[in-house]
Amino acid sequence: MTKTLLSLSGISKQFDGKAVLDELSLTIDDGEFITLLGPSGCGKTTLLRMMAGFELPDRGTVTLSDADITQTLPEHRPLNTVFQNYALFPHMSVFDNVAYGLKMEKRPKAEIRERVEEALAMVQLEDFAGRKPHQLSGGQQQRVAIARAVVKRPKMLLLDEPLSALDYKLRRTMQVELKRLQRELGITFVFVTHDQEEALSMSDRIVVLKDGCIQQLGTPREVYERPANVFTARFVGQTNFFPGRVTRIEGERISVDVFGLRRELSKPSFRVVMNQPLHVLLRPEDIRVLAPDDTEGVAGKIVERNYKGSTLDSVIELEDGSHVMASEFFDEDDPTFDYSIGERVRVSWVDGWEWLLAEEGNEPLTDEEELAADDAEH
Amino acid sequence: MMQSIKQQPFRAAVLVLVWGWLLFLVLAPNMLVVGASVMTRDPSTFISLPLNFDAYRQLFNPLYLDVFLHSLYMAVLTTLICLLIGYPFAWALSRVEKRRQMLLIFLLIVPFWTNSLVRTYALKLILATNGLLNSALMSLGVIDEPAQLLYTEGAVIVGLVYLLLPFMILPLYSVFEDLRQDVLLASHDLGAGRFATFKNIIVPLTLPGVLAGVMLVLLPAMGLFFVPDILGGSRNLLVGNVIKNQFLDARNWPFGAAASIVLTLTMALLLFAHRLSKRRLGEEGA
């Protein structure tokens, strides 16, 4: 059913002696929406530019439908790009911008007119054909850029952070539209972003990149719920990292001690030994905040509360000084529920919703990654 | 109105200065030139009544028409040479690493610190019969006897190109600086090769710079009278020489003024064309 459209193998690239991509291999299936996600400088844009032909790899090959296109010039690749800042031709009308690619193919005039009008209709810009790019809003320019790229019916559409210049609301609208376009056109989309929320909501598969290496490749659900390593867990969404220790191993089950609570879990995919320290990962929405007189959970007090409309996000300081992020939905029974700062509570979670990760050599994120991850959340 | 002037003395002072400048140092002299051009030549007072268009009629005298056409031809040739050198030069300059770019622009501007008259005399030393160039060519054995380089049309054009090339390069450099790399990549991405991208994207987007450069070179190339004076001999006159001669030697002010006005109108026409091309690119009214 799924057939490989593009494959990259052993791609390495250095700029000024610094490795941007390191022995990277990736196959992209025909018709999928795949997202390259990572902080700035992770190599995601370089990877996209290599697919487009704007950069050549130092080593490795790029194959498109079984043809080696590693050295093929961009103008001869059946792929088109939507640029981050649109890169519209400022001296041409919207119509001429969209027609450009077809004119280069020397298509007959009538066909060009028909296909351009069709492409403009697809992005709801029929009435703007005569305008110049500078007479359009950012969102409209974005649509022209998309129409210009899809009018050639490429095998693959490469999108380089196409929504980053738009405001939040418009970005949401364009996300939905891009998904609709992809469904209607059936073209493979390769989407570059540093916005993990965007990646989760749009993609069939996500490639998480860091320092030119793939950290994880999987569906949004896999990446979010079963992060392969600490970096992915931190970069995609917010996560509580609780220190755990293995206290019992029995067949496929293990016991883990977290804050003195004993949890029964299925054995993770990595090797565990008795008394091994582990990361126990819990998303804020998996945390349960209980009354102080509850018998379950760990004691703590509220140190921060944030009203988010549909959720109430809070930070709880445990007695050992560590902080826990919790995100709770308002429910119909108690629409006025709220916390006051300093309020005593107990923290627990649904047994079995934890995700375990082994401790890694260099644990803490560097400052830059922390910043990038913060950026990505907003 | 009066009140606002009282309240904002600085604003008023600036306005008076600007308008005063424009009125007395730009408008008034130009009006004097226009006035002089429609008056009659007078040996004792330079100009006198009655008003007439004799001076303009005199411009069509075949003798002056010849000078004008030859001057125009030399100016166009100078402009073309400047464009041919300046365009790739500015393009390359815009692609050089930023820090080196600043150094190169600095080197481009350094000659301006020396008076152009002095630099033209320097050129004369190079082109003279036993000047640097002839000596070099002879010692290399390329030629046996000194070539006549000075007092030729070629010498005038070399002089004009030498003096005016920076005026072509600077506006071109500015448009190449504004030329966005991703727009060129987009052109390639959509199937255009190098030549098609040059023709369809680079040329139209750098056209305002070309026109600005042409304006800055073409008109001075008709007016820089000291270049033919020093390098060209009597046969390679510019319109600028004619104007200068009318005022200083022939004492025919109306005719000199009329020739100036024709030159000014040519400039205005070019400015207008430049404005149109800019508007086409959407740089105004956005």
C-alpha cells in the first residue's frame, strides 16, 4: 500500500567545518504528511533544502522514485517549495506568480490560464489575480506561495516553516487549510517547523531532529506518548520527570518506587536491573490533584496557577522541593473549581500512564535547547 | 497658522530654511536661466529685451546639432561601458562576504577625495605620447612607437568612464543588495534555469538600479566639459563645452541658457522614467 517516494541515505553536510547533518537516513512515503521538527540549528531546513536541490550533501544520496537525484539541479526536480517568507516575485501580479512555473514548462496559454485559475480557486484567491504581492496581506501572500507551488502538480511539496510569519489565529486556519489541500491533492507534504503543537496536529509522521541526527521517527501519538529519549520528551509538549528506582523485576512486570509510592509497570523496551534509577515521565494532563486529606499520592502545595480557558494549569511544589506541572480540565460538576496559591494538595496519577526512560549520559538540556523548546510551546 | 509658528519656533526655522533654500538657491537661479534663454544677446549687458526663441532656434543649427549628437553618442557609449562593467561588478560585490564588502565600497569611494580635475590630469599623464601606458607597452614590445592615445575620442570616453563608473556601481549595488536570495531560489524551484531566472527575475528587479545608474552617468557624461578640455582636443566636444563656451568665451548667454534647459529637460524625462519603473515594482504606495 505505502510506497517509498523519496529516500535519503547516509546524508552528511558540514558548514564551516561544523556538521549540520550527520549520516542521516530517512524514507518518505508517497502521499504522507511528514514533519521535520526540531529546535533551530537542528538541520531540518538544510535537510529540506537538500530535497529541493538548493544544497548538495557532502556525502550520501537522495533518491526520488528510484532515480538518483543527488546532483540534479532544483529546476529539474519534480518537487516544489513553499518558502518561509513566501519569496513571491514582487514585480509580477498574483496571476503571473502562479503562472511562472507553467510558463517555464512552455505550456500553451489556454492551459496556463485554466490551471492558474484552478490553483487560485483552491486557495480562495480568484478575485486577487491582478493584484501585486505587496497589495496582499501576509495570509494571502502565503496562499499565493502555496498556489504557485502546487500548480505544477509536483510529486512532493516542501514547506519551510510556512506559517511562522502569521499570527496565531491565522496560523490555525492555515493549518486546517494545508491539511485539506493535502487531502484533495494527494501530494506528499514535507513540512518543516519548530512548533511542536503544529507538528502534532498536522502530521502523519514526525521526524524529531537534534544536532543533525534523527531522535525519533513516529506518528504524533508515538512521539507524544512514547518519546524515545529525554530530548524528545522535553521538546514535544511539557513533561514531568520524576526520579524512579527499580525495586522488583518479575517477568514482564517491574515495580518502580516514585516519591515513596510503589508503582507496578510493564517492563520497558530497554534493559533494566534492580535498583536502577529511571525517569518516570508524566504529562501534566495525566496528573491528578487530590484533596490534602486524601490517602493517595504525595503531599505538596500550589505555587502557581494559570487559567487557560479550557484547563487550569498549576504547578505544585512537593515536600522535597521538586515541582510538578498539572493541567486539569474544567468539568461540568464543578465549573468554578480553582486553587489558591499556597493551598495544600496531594499529587497522584492514574496507575499505568507513566512512561519510563533510562537515564542518559548528558541529561540536562543545554540553554539553547531549553530556549528553543520554550519557543516551540508558543 | 501664526499661532503654530509661535508655538514651534524650531519647526518654523527649519521650514523657512528649507523653503528659503529651494526658493533662492534652486528655483530662482533656474528661473533666471529660463529667463535668459528667451532674451536677446547683448555684448555690453550680456542679455537684454526683447523676448524671443532665437536661442532655441539656434540649437537646431547643424553645427550645434552635430556637437549635440556627437556628445550624446559619447555619453551613451560611456553609459553602456559603465553598465557593462558596473552590473557584474555590483552583482559580485553584493555576493562578497559582508566585511570585505565594506572595504571594497570604501575603495570605490576613496577617489572622490581627490578632485576630479586632478584625477583627469593624472589620466593625461598615463595616456600621453610618452606617458606610462605607451612606455609600458613599448618596453613590453607590444608596440614599436608611441600610439596616439591622447586627444582622441577614446581618451575622452576612458576619462568619462573612469570618473563616472562609481555612480553606476553604487545604485546597482543597492538593488543587488535588496535582491532576495530565496526569490531566485523560488525561480529555480519553479523550473527556471540560470538564463530564464536572469531574464525574468534579476533584470526586472534590478531595473530601477540600472535606470538610476544611467541617470547618474548619462547626464554628467554630456556635461563634464573639463574632460574633453584636457583629454579630447577640439574635435570631441560635449554639450557641457558648448554651454561653457557660450557663457565664458562667446558671451552668448541666451544660447548657453537654452542648451542648459534642454539638458535639464532630458534629466527630468529620465527621472520620470525611473519613477515609473519603481512604481511598477510596487515600491511606492505599498
